Amino acid sequence: MNDFLKYFFRFVVIMAVQLLLFEHLNLGTYLYPMPYILFLLLFPSAYPSWQLMLWGFAFGMGLDVLSTGITGLHTASLVMLGALRNGMIKLIAVKGDFDDLSVPGFRSFGFARFTLFVLMSVALHHLVYFNLESFSFYLFWQTLARLVSSLILNVFLILLFKRTFFEHRR
Amino acid sequence: MFNISPLLRKLLVLLLFLVLQAGAIVMIVNNSYFQQNAILNFIRARQIRWWEKQSSWVAFTNLKETNRQLALENNRLLNEVARLTDPLTGKSLQTKDSVALRDSFSYIPARVIKNSVNRQHNFLVIDKGSQDGLEQDMGVISSRGIIGVVSHVSERYAMIISLLNTQQRFTAELKKSGTFGTLRWDGVDYRRVFLSEIPQHIEISVGDTVVSSVFSLVFPPGIPIGFVKSGSLKRGTFLELEVELFEDFKSLHYVNVVSHDGAVEIRQLTENQQEEDL
């Protein structure tokens, strides 16, 4: 229950920051700051994926309802990420490398592998988001350019926020 | 915790995934930009108040630029008044013949309290609603071009589909020749849109002004939108012109909602015609 409260608190804070700050930054067509993806990456490595999907659904739904634009885009991307996140952790983990209780981070994964993990997660989220948003392959190259430029921005933002606010000080 | 086989568990997780993803897709397909149900309106009302506060700050910091624009517009309007005033009688021009302008447009000034330019489907929220006489499908203009169309109206606020929305089409024409075409945004650059379906034989030079069309029901004719930057032949049949907008959507703070007396009547007329054709 204690953990649930912690996650819920995170849910509210990250949602608030996204809605009050990042939704108002108009950086042009090619840059859409979405550091809220970090929310799903902060759950422990062994957190069941069905619960991750539910968290993702709730968070995406909240974001979709409270921001302007087409409802369902954030929800679809976060549910997809929630479903595949644990698989990606298994993919980059070396067997017996870290215990199941650890939280993904620089310390537990190492800098290179954690960056790779964030990169893969954000890429998956963006693939769903930008393709659903344009909903056609008519503007394929443009969609790809938007995806890649936002990807670079968001990976950077997420690594920065993770390092600054969510690394346990010892 | 749960005493079930791993296979069944996997299937259940897959099922949950499909259900949640289907829920999201249904939301996207229904495409409810501004859902009308009570909970959302409740949230929106609070949220809009916040946007309003925020935008009033932004507007405050931009007062200088806004002032300059207002002065320019005042100047333009004064010139218009001077042109329309009969120099002999000093009264404003009143035509009694059939050439008289039957259609009358009236304008409702409003302030933009939410705007975006970085999506594929951009929207604005303004601080005027049904109590100020706004209705769905009214046009929205600024002093430097057309902005969009009212899509939803609540009591005190209205949501506008921006010109910068890839799903929205407008009619516009070339000022010089009067040739009309379809104005649409391709979702790339918020400073330029495309005017397509212009016949090949029309002579076009770079810098030609694009204005709102006479055939448009939502905008008064002749409002300057932008100028032609370049053009290319599409599918060997029609010209597609790249139009640079006069309006900078990023620094948009004040707009006018256009109310057109005849719009409803004309729409009914064409709809009746279409029904008969069927």
C-alpha cells in the first residue's frame, strides 16, 4: 500500500508538470517534449506488466482528457509501452546481473545500458504516438523526422530528470 | 498470489492489453475533440480559468506588439471609412440598387487563451462563448488573416479548429485573378500553408496575395491570408502553391469571430438541393 501511495504521488506530480509546463512549450512541429514517459520507467524491474498497462492507461487517459488534441493518443502509446517494458528490460539484462527488485536506473543498469533502455522505451512510445497522430504513411518522411527529433529531446530530458530527481542518494 | 498456470496468465495479460489498446483506439476513432459530457465540462471550466490567467500574463508581456498591430488596423479601417464616405454629402455610402451588399458580417472580438502550433491537429480556445452570440461553424479571423472555424461552444468559451490542422480545409482565392482553390496545412511549418487545385493556365508570380474567397460561407471575402512563395505542378493537372502566412500563429492573442447573417440560409439552401439530387 505504501508503494501504491508512492506511485500515485508520482503520477500526480509528473502529470502536473507535463500539463502545466511541457504542454505549453510550443517548440515547433518537430519537437514535442513528453518527459512524462519517465513515469512508467520508474517502476521496479519485476513489476507485473498487467499493472504497468493499467497505470499507463490511467496516466494516458488523464493526459488525453486534460490536454487539447485527439483523445487516446497518449493512452495508446503508454499502454503499448507498459506491455513491452519488462520484455525490453529482459532484453538488455545479462542473466543474474541484477535482482528483480531493483528499479531501472543509472546505478543498477549502468549508464550505457540504462540509456539504451530509455532510448528503446521512448522510441516505442513515439512510434505508436506519431504514427497514430498522422494516421497515414502519406507524410512518412516528415513523421519520421518528427519522431526522431522528439526522440532525441525526450531521451535527453528523461535521463536528465532521472539523474536529478529520482536517483537515490547514498 | 494467483494460483494459475503461466500460460493462462500470459493469455490474461494479452487479453488485458488488447482491451486497453482497443479502448484507446476507440477514443481516437471517435475523435471527440471537446466532449460534451458533464465531467469534462467541469474539468475544462477549471482548466480554462488557469489557461486564462496564464495567457493574460503572456498578453501583458506582448502589449507593445499588440499595440502596434492595433494602430495599424485602426489606420487601415480609417482609410476604409474615408473611401466609403461619399465626398459630396459627407454621409456614408448607401446604395439602393441590386448591387448593394446584402450579406452583412459582424465581428465579435475575443482573446485567445489557449493555442498550439506543434501538433498535427491544432486548436485554440477563446474567451467568448454562446452567451456572446457564438455558434458552431463561425469563422475566426485576426487582423492578419484567417485563423480557423469554431468547432464547439460552451457558455463562456469556444474551441476553434485552427487553420493549422491537417484535417481542416478552407477555400481561398488569388487576389489578382480571382481563381479559387483549397487551402490546407500539411503539418510541417506553422508559417506556411498550401493552396491547391489551381488550374495550370492561371498566371502566377511569386508574391501574389492570397485572400479569403467570395464563396466561403464563414469568412468575409478579400481578407488577406498570405503571399505565394512558390508553386509546383501536381499530378500533371493542377498547380499547388506554397503560401507564406501573414499571421504568426505563435504570437496570436486577439481574434475576431465572424458572424455571417446569410450563412445559415445559404447552407440550408444547398442542403435542400443536395437532398433533391439524391
